Amino acid sequence: MNTRTTQELQAADAAHFLHPFTDHLGLAKKGARVITRADNIYLWDSDGHKILDAMSGLWCVNVGYGQQALVDAATRQMRQLPFYNAFFQTATPPAIELAELLASVTPPHFKRVFFSGSGSEGNDTVVRMVRRYWDLLGQPQRQVIISRHNAYHGSTMAGASLGGMAGMHAQGGLPIPGIVHIEQPYWWAHGRGLSKDDFGRLAASWLEDKIQEVGAENVAAFIGEPVQGAGGVIIPPATYWPEIQRICDAHGILLVSDEVICGFGRTGQWFGCETLGFKPDLMTFAKGVTSGYVPLGGVMVGDRVADVLVQQGGEFAHGYTYSGHPVACAVGIANIKLIQQLDLVRHVREDVGPLLAEAYAQLSEHPLVGSAETCGLMAALLLVKDKARGTAFAEDREVGMLCRSHCFREGLIMRAVGDRMIIAPPLVITRAQVDEMVALIRRCLDLTLADVTARGWLS
Ligand code: PXG
């Protein structure tokens, strides 16, 4: 148990802990917010403030906090066998059982899994695996992987390269060779002159253009998040993914769905590709597989790739110490069984997802909101300066950050990606809690509106 004061913790934090994606000097001046405990959809900080966590930790605590079944699974497994590896022709029961369970909840052509410790590692595995696949088929020149601007696929060298975050590419000489990007299917930014359906087809045609430019014979795979999460919950038009699928099929290119955020019920189906209407060859997962209780990730390998890898592959010279970690896998099993017991995928699809969509339709009337979109339990509000004309605020106003600071003060975790305010609450959220969350969001929008009005930023 923590017995230190907030100030003591902040001082030690500033002295020793280099946080991810953080300006350390800036944080040291303010002091980190220290979270000490959690239950259901709520967190408490070291000063005792209660906070509604509308981001599920970091898009991962799908079953909510405090689920005893996951704690028990970890404890039992730690006692029985805390670690053994899966190299050298060995396996452990939890890794075997989780592999079997994953095959049962994923689309039928996924029967095999490669485990990693995180989503980034999973995407490193994707890069290695798709190149290996084409090698085995005698087409070693098929090296290029096409991804999208503003995608997030992790922070390792391969993950950050696959991702399309300009700020990440600017540091450390990225992307690595053989990874190229096309524009994202973001209607508001790139297609407002078109109907959403026409824009979806146009955005997919950018893939065709890139394939022509690179040469189909050189392209190994296309990778995308069904709904871009960290990029700001960018929900593509319904026409987009089926057209992407058609283009990949026409050129024999592997299709990879990064399900790290969209997987395990987030969109109202088990996997985002099922909601968005496509059938990938590989799926990266992490986060929701254990609801974030312990780290685990991996890649679901569809029959097309698995058959080549397994039947004619010999040794695939790739793997991690923690591939199939028994404690992580035991928690994954308990987590998936709990999602099934609580019927959370249906709860999102038929109950709280539609309720959130209705609430967001109402929020779209708010004077600051230029667009309000939801997909299952992911949602985004775009804050704009002029609703009628659809004019954005100047970037340096940082209106999203202003709104986010109101959220913090009001006891709500909602993220700002530029001026897109995004949420992805735990899937266990009840109807009453959706109302409570939406009331808090509305209050923070009103406070932000009062601020920008007082500052004269609306004119
Ligand atoms: N793919 C996707 C789609 C992700 O969202 C990763 C891969 C990498 O997973 P790991 O486990 O290596 O972090 C992610 C991670 C944000 C944010 O700001 C999002 C993620 C991670 C950190 C911050 O929204 N997603």
C-alpha cells in the first residue's frame, strides 16, 4: 500500500521515472497525477479524487477494474508455474488453452496464433511474418508494406515505422526501409465535398495508386486499424474497407488488421474487421486480450499464411522470451471467459453502443461540436470554431487541451487528439453510467465554450 504523500511521489517520479511520450521538464514542473486505485469504471488519485475513466486505462480495460476472476487466474498460475518459455519444443497449458480459445472467438479462418508481449511487438512480428511468407513463396522482392498517415501501430522501430505519426518519424530516422504510407480515410479533413460513400471509395483508391507506384510485385501487405484509435477515432465510411479488401485481393496482397484497440468487443463485434466488413489475413491484438491486467499481445494468423508457414516454412527465426507467457495467458483466458459470461460484445452492440450513439447525436447540436461520431464504444467529438461553416480553430489555440483540462478538473478522463475529444470507456459501463459520462462531457463542453467565448476565439 502507498503511504507516501502526493508531493513525495511526484518528487521521486520527476527524479527517476522517464515517462512514455512525455516532455520530462514540463512534467517535472507540474508533477504527475498519481493514480492509486480503481474499481469498475472509476479511478482514484493520490489525493482521493474520484475519476470516471472514459479511456479504459489506455483503450484496454475492457472488463473494467477490480475483476476478481482475473486476479485469481494470475495468482493461481503464479503459484503453479510463474514462467516457462515456448521455445525448444515446449509449451504450457495456459498458452495452449488461450490459443485454442482465441481460435474460437476470431473469424473461422483464424486457427493459429503467435504470441508477443505487446501490440508493438505484435506488429514487429507482422513485418517479419509477411516477408517470410513471400520468401517461402519464392517472391522475396515482395517487401513493401503499405500503411496510412496518422495510423498508430506502436513505438518499436517497426511499429513506429508502420504508424503514420509525423512526430514519431521525425525522431530517429524513421520509417525503416520498405514501409510507405497513403492518406487516411478521414472524411472531415479530406473529403467534405463528397458523400461519405464516394469519399470511402476515393480513399481506398489511394491504395490502388500506391500499389501502381511501388509495383504490385513488390508489395507484401497493407495494414490498417479498422477504426484509427490514437489518430483520433477516425471512423471510415462504410464503403472503405470492402474496397480495400477488393484491391488487396486483386493484387494478391496480404491484408492486416491491427485490432489492438478494436479487438475484444470494442466495436460491438469480437473484432473490428467484422464490424467494418473485411476479412484480413493477419490480425494484431494486445490490450483487450487481458483487459490490460497484465501485458500480452500477438498476431492471429489466417489459414492463407499459416498453411505456408507451417507446411513449408521450417523454422521461423523469430520469437520473444514472453511469447505465450503462462501468467499472461491465464489472465487472457479468464478475461475472454468473462467477456463471454457477461455477454459484453452483445451489450456493446445492442445496448450501450446504440445509447452512446443517441447521446452523441444530441451532443452534435452543441455549438462547439463540428462532428460527433461513434462506433460501438469508441467515440469522437470534433471541436470547431464555426459550426455552420465547419471552420477549425487555429492549431496553436489548443482548444482540445483546454477541454481536456476541464475534464481533469471535473473528474473525467477524456483524451484530446488535436481538437478531437475521444473516449473508449470500459465495455462493462451501464446505461446509467453512460448517462453520467455524457452529462460530464456536456458540462466540460459548456465550460470550454465559456472559455473560448471569453477569450474571443469564436470570432
Ligand atoms: N496498434 C494499435 C492500433 C495501438 O493502438 C499499438 C499497436 C501498440 O501497442 P503497445 O502495446 O505496444 O503499446 C497500439 C497502442 C494513445 C495511445 O495515445 C495508443 C496506444 C498506445 C499508447 C498511446 O491513444 N495504442
